[in-house]
Amino acid sequence: MQSKRFISFFIFFAIIILIISFFYSIPLSSAKNDKIKRIDIVHYADPRMNGVGNFVRSSDCYSLLGIKPIIPINYTINPENNQGIDKNFVVNAIRSSANTWDKAVGKKLFGNYEINYNVSNPWFDGKNSVVFSDIFLDTSLIGQISSFIDTDTGSIIEFDMILNSKLPFGDATLNFSLMDIQNAITHEFGHGLGLGDVYDSQCSYVTMFGYGSFGETMKRTLEKPDVRGLKSIY
């Protein structure tokens, strides 16, 4: 009889603790989320997607998001993919993309990197991640970057990049039928640094042009407008 009373008391006490924890966690969680804003920027495949992408136009061929990260940026790579792409190639391509932006301003914008096979889809976890993902519904998108903004400071406190694994990726210098990894990531890193997309046809040669295509590699390097935009921030 005493054991039954003890079990009943324990269950009652546990329920009370759970209820208290639930109500106390709501305002803390809400307060935290109120200070964080998520911005998603999509990189479209094929430059004439039925008028898609009429967001930012600039005669200077660069645009600013009005936000920037705290540098240097440490980032996490999950090179796992369903296409059999060599993981060392994936890592080296992403590192080359980061170095491209560093060289543009002569300072260390990107810091250390780590390889972590546990990071996946965009999730606010304190890691600036680069991954492949199959969350996209079709092949009209090359990838996406999700930036988490501290609304008090306007700083990017985390960004997560995903490449659409429904598209064939690799080294487009060897195979024009592929989406080039370094090409795509160099573009996405520009967003992580505070640059926006541009869509004017006269700006189609710049790295931050909002569209990409199979076999394209010119976004591996930066053009003068990309560098001007970057230097206006840093």
C-alpha cells in the first residue's frame, strides 16, 4: 500500500513539475524568438524563370542587405551527398569560395571551418553550416541561404546554406552538365557577408546575379561590382 502511495505521489509531483516548467518556458522562449528574425534568400536556376526574382535591381550591379555578420566567420561543412561527389572535393570547393571573399578585401572574413556530418537542414543551432539537402520540391532552385538576424543589433548571428541535392553538382570545368559547387557557394557566401541579389540583365556577369545555370563557373571569381559592394560594408 505504501509503495502505491509513493508511486502516486511521485507521478503527481512529476506532473506538477512539468506544468510549471511548461509555463515558465513560454515567456523565455518567446522573448528569445522575438529578437531573432530569419531571412531566406533563394538562388534560382535558369536566368529566365517566368519573371521570378524581381526583388532587387541596381544600376551599380550590387545591392546591400543592410545587415552583416560578426567576422571572422567560423563555419561548418557537411560534405555528405547522395551523388557520390568526393567529400574532399566538396570541402576544398567551399574553402576556395571563402578564400575568394577574403582576398577581395585583404582581411580574414572567414575563420576556421569544421566538418560535421550531423548538421543538415537550416536550424538555429549556433553553426554557420553548408550542406546538401533534398527539402526543395523541384529543380528550379540551386540553393538557399537562411540568415538569422539579431534584431537588436542588426547582425547576422548565423547563416545556413543548402544546395539542392535534386540537381547534379560537381566540378563544371570538367562537365558542363553539372552545377558547379564552388560557383554556387561563392554566390551564397556573398549573402552571408551582407550582399543581396541583383537581377538587371546588364549585371548578369557579376557573382551576386540572382540566377545560375549548368556549367557556369564565372561566379567562382568576383567582379568589380561585387568587390565594391563588399568594401562598402567592410
